[in-house]
Amino acid sequence: MKNILITFDSTNYAIQCEAVLKEKGIKGQIMPTPREITKSCGISIRVDYEEIENIKGLINDGKIKVKMLYSFGEERIFEPIL
Amino acid sequence: MKVVDCKGLTCPKPVILTKKAVEDPDFDEIEVIVDNQASRENVKKFLQSANVDFNMEEKDGLYHFYAKKKGEIKKVDEPVVCSISNISVDQGLTYIISSDKLGTGDDKLGAMLMKSFIYSLTEITEKPGTVIFLNSGVKLTTEGSDVLDSLKKLEELGTEILSCGTCLDFYGLKEKLVVGSVTNMYTIVEKMNATKTIKI
């Protein structure tokens, strides 16, 4: 199963993004930012890869502010999505 | 279609049987049935590395793999790692979660930290034997909680999930429990005395 990992510049943006996803009916799973990506105690949100266009749309519309998007599967290799 | 029935078998048996069936020169199409998550993951991993086409369906707690030859079968010679079986559930460890937020301070932050915490429990290899939810903590095990998926996964992997009955009653959530079972204070105290307890 392919997923998207959304990372943020601040925890407040993560909280905001969670609320926006909920409002749009997109299932988002709060998770700690993997150690492969940051050593600090960051919060990320995992969503199904199918939502990629919706997520990009929310970013373009300025509804959510993200730091990076990564794709990853069960093998937990995080590839930045440009 | 040949059926490889692995009900009741634990890792590495299902993978060994699947491997045998797939490497059989007559292999074309098989169905593999397993009944636990560890075997499901291992069979899946094996089929992927063996270059076999497959899909998986879950039916009544059983996992059915429908595998089909798509070309040259890759010989997978590395030993079967019972990866999910590496997960250990420490029966001598209890977590008490006494709030639906983690830590004191901002509630929004606390709620988010709790989600992150519970999600991470599903990924770490050493899991607590029991997690007890008290006071507003019971909002996490009941309808409307955002961590139900994680808690269900944890329970499936062997952790006992208990919610305080008095607390469910107080919050009007008695009929809304989704994961785990109801417990009372005697059981909670006994668990605390008998195991290493960490209050979250």
C-alpha cells in the first residue's frame, strides 16, 4: 500500500492540516515524523497515495502549509515528491 | 486451483508451503489461506520477491492470497525472517492512559501528541501487555476516536486493551466502546501491582 507522508515546518501547521483534511473527508493518520527524516520530535500526517491530487490541490489553494511530501510503502523508503 | 491451507500454522510454515507450491514446475495458480497477520506479511513479502502476481482478500478473519504465475519465478533463497513474529508483547508491562491528551498544556497539542504516541505503539517491536484507559482516556477507545485503527492493530498484535467501566459510564460511552473490553478498579489495581506500570 502506497502512502504519502506530509511533513510541516511547525506543529501548528500540522494541527491546521489535520482539521482541513477532516473537513474535506480525507483520512489522515497522525504519526511521528520518521527518524530517517528528522531527529526532532516532529508530527507528520500519513494519507493514502490516492489522495495525491487532492493534497496538491489543497497546497495550491493555500489551504494547507507543508514542508515536504514523501511517498512511501511498507518498506518505509521515503521518496520526496516534487 | 490448488489451495495451500495454512490455517493454524505459524511463521515460517506458511511461507515454506507457499514457496514449495510456487516453485513446483506445474505452478500456475494457487490460493493461500493464512489466519494471522505475521503469516500474511511474510507470505506477501515472499510472493513479491518471487515475482508472482497476486491479490489478497480478507474474509471472516482469514487472509486469502490468489497468486498467479506472471513469468519466470525468482528463486528466493534467503532464509524466512518471521519479521512480525519479532514483535514481543511484554506481559509484565502495563500502560495507564488517564487522559485523551498527552501531557499538560495546550489541548490541541496534547490531542495530537496522543495520536502520535498511540500510532508509534503500533510500530515499535516491544509492546506493552496491557493498556488501560481511564478517565477521559476512554474517549480514545470509543466511537469518534481518531486512534481506533491503531488500537485495533495493537490488539490484533496481542496487547490487551482495557477501558475503565466507571469512566465509560460517566462520559455516556458505555454503549460506544469499539476496541478492547471493560474493566473495573480491582483489575486495574491488580495489574498495577503485578506488572511494571507506566502512567502516560
